[in-house]
Amino acid sequence: MSSESKLEQMPGAVEHDAPFFSVIIPTRNRPGLFQRALQSVLAQSTQDLEVIVVNDGSAGEYLAAYQAMEADAADCVSWICQAQRPNGHGPSYSINTGARAARGRYLCILDDDDSWEDMEHLQTARDVILRSDGDVDAYYSNQVAYDENNQRVEHALWLDGLANQLPITNAPCGTFRVEPRTLLQHGGFPHLNCTILHRQLFLDLGGMDEGIRYECEVDLYLRTLSVASHIIYTARCIGRHNVPAISKRNNESTSVDETQKRLSQIRVYQKNLCTSEHPDVVDACRTRLSPLYKHLTTLKRQSGERKAAAVLARVALAHRYSLKWQAYCIYLAVFAMLDRR
């Protein structure tokens, strides 16, 4: 059955015999890395799950390896193969495809170049969710990062150290119930590998924004925090994140230049600034927009585009005022005027 015909039959409600978790693994042109990711899911101690692999139109030279894994796959693994496109459909489209095919109560997403190293990750999450007072909207955890030389990246990637700032609770399994403000003030990057969402909430949000490729997970995170009422956090490091090598172009974070990255980030925060009604999300967007416009200002100035730099500097000032930056705006405006002469 094609992915298109499958999508027409996908109900939003959870079936009575459905698994607790639906794990979505989008993959493209990386069968070797993907195999490790898949095995880390199948090694989880709980069997109350299904795995949905979404092959985003991998090139012909990789298909044999994927087909061999599909032939040997466990019964809980299903495969969706999307049509080939020069740059693929993108992670958002692939994740949405998997989510609409899912039957589980909760959605988990694992990048094909990462892995879950804690074999009790899903079992712990299941126990916490079932013992919680009411439905859990989102469950967040931590992971450890390694660079291309297999050296651990020491700086915090997301919520490392957050538990030390939270009051002692009687929540099960060393977890905490947290508010959006706490998560947003801590900062960091909301990796999908560390995210478990109620499937109905994901569908109600409209899933991933398919127009966003770079940092699409940040957009999902902000929209989740805008509506979620029950959020659980655990300090457990459940996975391994392999930081993409800058020299390689096989990842959304390495296939675009600095200007494109900043523009994509601005789109995410500008969008949520305009659409969110949650005051903490709105404030976080405003806080993050000013540094992004400042970064673009620097890039434009370095490339000799001083008029564009002056315009972007004023936009940054509008989002977060400071006397020092206002003086810099005047400085850039003077040079832009000299260029016109």
C-alpha cells in the first residue's frame, strides 16, 4: 500500500489494541547510521510500542541496504517509502507522515543518526505517565552529545542541570512537573530525541510545520508549550546525539549557510511571537529575536552590505532596546548614508 493510500485510512483516535508508544524514525541516505538508531529502539525493555520508519526518498545506491533491513525487520516495525526528490521532503513532512500513520497514545521521534542508550527510557516514561494525575501532554529528558571524533561535547545541549533548580517532589522515577516558563528560562535546544508528546496534542497542533526544515523542532516546542497543561521533565540522559560534522552536507543543520540558518530561526520565533497567546512563549520569542537580527547585522556588515546591516540593526533594536546598540545603529546609518553619496 502506498503512503498516500495509507494516510487516507489513518484515524485520529487511539485503537483499543494500540501500543502505548509510536516511535517515528525519519531517514534518508544513511542506512548505516539508521541501523544503529533502529536497534536502540528495538532494545528498549518495554515492548508496548510500534516503530514507523519513514524513508524520505533515499537515492538508489542506498535502497538495497534499506530493503535488506526491511526484510529482516521485527513485526513491530512498519515502513513508509516516500517518492524521491532532489533534497527530500524534509524532516517535518516525514515526521508528519509517520505521525498520521501512528496508532500509539504517545509519539516519540528519533533522528536516524542518533540513538537511545538508556534501555529503560520508554519503560520509565510509560510508568511515569500512567502514575501521573491526568494525561501528560509532554515528557522531556536529556541526552549526551559527541562530536565527529567521538569526543563528548561538554556544554549543556538543553536541560542539563535543570533538576538542581527545581524543588524536591514526590513525582515517580525522579521526575518533575514543570511549567513552560521554567523550561524557556533554562534555554537550550529542544531535541526531538528527548521529546515524547501525546499524539492527540501533536495532531491538534497540526503536527510539524512542513515549511520549516532548519530547527523545525524549536517551532514544535514553542507551540507545545503554548498549549500544554501537564509537562513532565526527567534529568535522565537517555540518548546519544551525534553532532553533525560541518564538513558534511547530509544534515539539515549543515546543508545551509549562516544567513539561511538565522533567517529560518527568525521565521520560527517571529511566527510564534505572532501566533502564541502564552505570555512566556511570547517573551521568549522577543528575547531570542534581537540576537538573531544582531547576528545578521554582523554578517551583512562583514560582507560589505552596510545599508542592509543598518536596516537589520534597527530591527534588532526594536525587539530589545539598549543605549549601546542604539549608538551602533547610528554608526551604521552614517556609513550607509556615505555609501549612497
